[in-house]
Amino acid sequence: MALGSADMFRTAGRHTVLATIADPTAVQPLQTRLDQAFTPETNARYGLDAEGRAPKKLTFISRTVPIGTELANYSDTGTKVNVWCNSLVGLTGEGSQVPVTENWYTLGVTMRWTGSDWKIIDYSRKAGPAPLPADQQAATSEEITGAVQQFGGFRYAR
């Protein structure tokens, strides 16, 4: 999901994502809102520089996986969908101070039909629901980096 990708941490990448997935009338308000959320201070909390770049020899991971959806409302011209998500975010590599962790949340996406596709006009996010963690050993930083390189990412709407 593009709204949970590493592109969101870089201004140009974030603006490209929004130009692709947002209704043209909503691009500017969404861009303003997200630019205020993805500040240099936000990037620093994830170990990134002000431009959203990872330190040398480290790889930044931000991937979101939709687990399930719920149609909240629908008409021919507009809809709202709630998407239950799991995300991975953090830095991999030797010396990382921000290891990759998971996060569970529900993304509410309001969309408008533009004549050829559904485009986002607004979104909301709330924590959870989060399941109990599995009795599973955490992967090493090297294993996470290898998985990201081996499996790549989904290209649709990104």
C-alpha cells in the first residue's frame, strides 16, 4: 500500500504517491496534511535524515500489508473502506538503532469515483486491532534485509 511505503518519508516520493492515488481536488489538502506529519523530526525518529534517507550501509523498510477490508459505505460516486493493516518499519543493517518492528492499525479510506478509477479524498488511521505476538524468534537484521531484497515489493499503486 502506497500510503505506508518508504516513499512517504521523502517529500518528492510522497507528492508522487498522492498525485497517483488521490482525487485531483484532494491532492493539495492531503499533501499539506502529510507534509506536516512527515517532518524532519518524524524522519529522525526512524533514524532517517531530514530528506528521508537512511544512513550509509543501512536499509530503511516501510511496508504495509492489507489484512482485511470492510466496506463502510458505498454510492456510485463515493465510498469509504476500512482496511486492517500490518506494517513493518525500521532500519536494517549492522549498527541499526531503529530495528524493524511491526505495527497493526486500521486505515479508513474515503474515495471518489473520478470517471475511470477510485481516488482518495480523505483518510483516517487508528491503532489496532493487534493480535497476540506469535511464539516465534525475531529475524536478524541481515535476514530482514535479505527478505526485502529477495521478495521486493508490490508495484500496484506505488
